[in-house]
Amino acid sequence: MTALLALGLSPFFAMAGEPVADCVALGSSQEIVRAGGGGQIFLRDGQSHYRLGFARNCDSVTMTPTIQISADGQADRLCPAGTKVRTKTSTCDVSVVETISAEEFAKRKQRARR
């Protein structure tokens, strides 16, 4: 039974915290959580969840009402390399794009509300 449980959960654990390998077209159902200052943001796109870490601190993400994500010059595109986050006042380079679990996203969202 434990072996079956481990087999059933292994794909979940393999996905969470893993770098994104391919580009992803983002849909219209996005939610962004600004947490941890300007070093990272958390993104929910439909049923998928991501952590985006910045190459340099991106303070403008903490103060802007809108954020646009793009890669390769295409809006609403998330890639392992070349992703940019544009705010009203600046554009920041994303250095890390990784998947996270829905639970991790919910925790980050809860912490950001405090």
C-alpha cells in the first residue's frame, strides 16, 4: 500500500519546484501574488502555479496595479529563459521560472495578505 501511495504521489512531487522546461502560453485566468519584496512573484494561470524569480530586485512589482508577462516579444508567454515582467514603471528580467503546488501558492497568497 505504501509503495502504491508513493507511486501515486511521485508525479506531484516531481512537478512542484521543478524549472519550467518549455514555453507556456498563459491564459486569461491569471492571479499574481506579490510576496517577499521585489525578488519574486507567484503566478496562478488556470490550474497551473509558478514562481518567478528576478535576476535583480524588481521593486516596481510591489507597487504596480498591473503586471504584464512576456517572452520572446510575445505577451502572455512564460519561458525558461527570456521571460520579462513589465510594470507601469519598469521591465524586469526573470531568471527563474519554476512550477509550484497549488498549496504553496495558497500559502504565499495567505502570507501576502498579512
